[in-house]
Amino acid sequence: MAYIEVKHSSKRYQMGDTVIAANEDVNFEIEKGELVIILGSSGAGKSTLLNILGGMDTNDEGQVIIDGVDIAQFSSHQRTNYRRDDVGFVFQFYNLVANLTAKENVELASEIVKDAMDPVEILTEVGLAQRINNFPAQLSGGEQQRVSIARAVAKNPKILLCDEPTGALDYNTGKQVLQILQDMSRNQGATVIIVTHNSALAPIADRVIHMRDATVKSVKLNPNPQDIATLEY
Ligand SMILES: Nc1ncnc2c1ncn2[C@@H]1O[C@H](COP(=O)(O)OP(=O)(O)O)[C@@H](O)[C@H]1O
Ligand SMILES: [Mg+2]
């Protein structure tokens, strides 16, 4: 059994009289420790899928098996525990708490779980040892995103979910952030799932799940993922 198995998962949103199919019979597998890119244009259903994987939203039909457990069957209480203990999120616009320092932002996450990583250690790992006492407004976009990655990773999550993590960053800063995410999967064995509309990022992934019109169009395994340093996009 694969680490993550999504089987016949569908999600519809009711908007007044119309029903929008955001995910329609979605199927794929992911192995532990992979760096995965979910690729597709705007409206393809990527964020919906990521939110379902992270327990922030629920599907209408189908199985979402994470490490042998079907989270689609969870009660809302179980889903809360799952979100808190097992999932790290990274968003396009960082979502840091403005009046807390980098270190305090990471502590916020590490304090709510057992077996959390040391905030200073993880901030050092993402290259922010000199910035731990700075507030978000004193940090560049790329630095803020690295704080948000540290915050997500500090919980030692089963899966790290990233929705357009480089969407607000310039080219070189975006590459630094991708490098950190690739290192998380290669060196720490983290299962990292990145949603993006940018097909130029696909070569860095172990697995590329291509979405279009609410469905998975293809799943491609990449035996030799490209190093970020040599990536041009
Ligand atoms: N909470 C929601 N309520 C209503 N419609 C939604 C909601 N979330 C997403 N959708 C719709 O579902 C479709 C897929 O959206 P989304 O998953 O955000 O796509 P993507 O992330 O690939 O751009 C879109 O048509 C979007 O408008
Ligand atoms: Mg989206």
C-alpha cells in the first residue's frame, strides 16, 4: 500500500443554483518521502485537493488514505487532531502572525504538538539563524516564506502541503524556497506536496500529478529529478 492513496475522490461546491465540480473522480498514489508537484491551471481543482489532503476541507465521495488511515471518514474532532499533529501547511502569502518574531511564529506551531523540533534549530536549517528575533515586516518575502516553512516543518508533520509557495516570490528567492523544500524531502524524508500552475517546476519533482478540469489527467514519475540550482524557469 502506498503512503498516500486517493481513490475516486469527488468534491462539489453548491453556488446558488449551480453545482461546481471542483474534484471529479480523482485517483493517485504518493510514496513516503517523495517531492510531488500537483500541476494545473487556475481553477483545475488543485487547492481543493490540497485542502482535502490536509483535513481543511472534506470530500463528498471517495477515500483519502494517509499512512493506512482513511481521513475521509474522520469526525470533525479527528480531523482537527489530524490537522494539528500530522500536517504542515505553507501558503502563497505566508500567513505569519505580524506581532510575533520569526522564532515566536515557529514556537506557536511547535507548542501544540508532542515531539516538535526545536524552533531555533529549524530556523537555522532554513538559513535564518541571524533573523530569529525579527518580526515579519522586517523580513523579505523569501525570508518570510522560509519562516512559514520552518513553522510547518517544526511540527514534524507526516505531510508538508504547499499551495503556490513561490507564487509571491521573485525568481531567485523562489528557487531558494524550492531548494529548501526539495532538501526536506531528500534529507529529512518528508513527504512534500507542492501545488503550482507553473509547469517549469515539474522537473524537480519525483512525481508530477497533472490536473485539468477537476480531474487527474496524468501522473508521471521522474526517476532523475533535476536539482533546483540548474533549473531555468
Ligand atoms: N469554497 C468554494 N466555494 C465555491 N467554489 C469553490 C470553492 N473552492 C473552490 N471552488 C471552485 O472549485 C473550482 C476549483 O478551484 P480550486 O481548487 O481553487 O482550483 P485551483 O487551486 O486549481 O485554482 C473552481 O471553479 C473554484 O471556483
Ligand atoms: Mg489554488
